[in-house]
Amino acid sequence: MTHEDVHDRASFVAYVAELRGRLVAKPDEWENIDLPSFLEAMEAWAHDGDKPAHQNPWRHTADVLTAATVYE
């Protein structure tokens, strides 16, 4: 499952579970593995981004979470 598969509450919940599983299984693939750095990356991505938000709020939130895993 990817962030592009998120379209409603149920798929968002499934995606968050997927992200958590990826973090536990392969933390080396994440740039921001602790909460402070993850939140800082979310803030920076939102501040720096010039792409319009996805019209579906569930998908947009999934996009933000995905970006925060690797954004520096």
C-alpha cells in the first residue's frame, strides 16, 4: 500500500499501520525515526512545498506523513 491508495478513513488507518510496520522492519530506510525529527520534517515539508494539497484530506494527510519519513 502507498499513500496514493488512501481515499478514506479506513484506507488511511491501514496506511498508517503500514508505515509503522515499515519503520519497525526497516528503520534505516527512514530519515526521521524519532518524533521530534519526524515532526520537524513535516513542518519543513509543509513550509517549503509549492505543490497544492490533494483535494481529499485523507490522501493529503497520507502525503504529509510519507514526506516526513525522508524529508530533510
